Amino acid sequence: MSTLARPTGSSRPAAPSGQVDPRGQRFSATVTAVVLVVALVASPSTLSTVLVAVQLAVFASGSLLGPARTPYALVFRTLVRPRLGPPAELEDARPPRFAQTVGLAFAAVSLAGFLTGAAVVGAVAAGLALAAAFLNAAFGYCLGCEMYLIGRRALAR
């Protein structure tokens, strides 16, 4: 992913507009992966439906407000980042925001599947979102971010 280097000597927790701490993105992906694993293990159940609905709301906030304004980002900024210190660099927020939108689409399909009794559809969509979250959490590879960058390059031609 395209990274914009911005050394920060300040301990301010807020990133400049349009920039995100990549460690926060991995933290959010980890929480997302845990939520989706629990939803899949409990599937099909009311718990899985509720967890997917909660995750859909988190994705919606990331898509509409930006990845730095999700509930998971708030937890990261409040509890985790003060213990880590400022990041060595910040990243452009547009690719993670697009990734949140892709996650929102998968969560919407998953929730629709669980609500209509199509548990297999719900589980498959949640599993695909889980795979993308796991890649980011474990390896720092944001699949949605890469899709964004490929799309930008294709449109530039």
C-alpha cells in the first residue's frame, strides 16, 4: 500500500486529516477478525446475527466517517496508542476507507443471509470478510486497500 511518511515528534493522539496510524488499522482488523470468528462459530444463531449487525455498524462508520472514527479506532487511540507512542509514519486514509466499504458490503450480505434464514450465505459472506480482516491483522496486508490502489491505477490509464 502507498504509505505517506510523516514523522511525528508529538505525542498527540489525533492524526492529521486524511491520515491514519497503520497500527490502528491492524488493531481494528484484529478486533474485526475476533468478532467474525465468534459469529461464525455461533452460526446460525441470534448471537451470530447480532455480531454481524454490530460489525456492519462498525464498517458503516468507517465507510461514512473514515477509518479513524470507528469505535475500534477510538479504543485504539484511547487505550493502545498511548502505550506505543507516536507512529513512525502515517498512511493515506482513502484506501482503508474503501476497505471499510467493501467490508460493509460483505457484512450486509452476511446479515441479510442470517436474517432471511440463508445461513450458508451469511456464513460465506462473513467468512470472506474474516479472511480479509485476518490478512490485515496477521500480515499487515489490506486486501481492500490493494483493491483501491489497483482501481486507481486502472482509472488513471
